[in-house]
Amino acid sequence: MMSVIVEGWDVRILRAYAKLCAWALAKAHARSGDAAMISGYIGSSEAFDDAICEFAVEYADQNQRDYRAFVKAIREKRIEAAVES
């Protein structure tokens, strides 16, 4: 497994690296399948719609909890945050 050592990177480099990671992740998730096969798998009930909605709400809630923990860690000086000037 490879890891990138980001210590010492400035904001500009970190931002560029984050954009590359986001692009790679989006590319990996953007694979489409056969429309008829997907439609058959999903079916005509609302089960898929309900599951996607539930996932989205839970994901948003988790994102909010993560952000609060992140801000708290900054305030408590457990992690350091830099402000771009």
C-alpha cells in the first residue's frame, strides 16, 4: 500500500492534491451500466427510492457530525488549521 506524505505541503499543493483525489474518486464512481439491466434490478416499487433517500439523509447527518468533530478538534488545538491569505 502506498501513502502520500503531506506534511510540509502548503495550501496550494494540498488543494491541487485534493482536486486530483476527488477527480479519481468521481471517475471511479461514474461508471455506468446497461440501462435496461439497471432498471430491471431497481424494479418499479419505491424501495430503491426510499433506500437512496435514507442513505442520503444518513450520509448528510454523518457529514455534519464529522464536521462538528473537526471544528471541535481545531478549537481544542488537537489539530492545526491554516487559513489561506
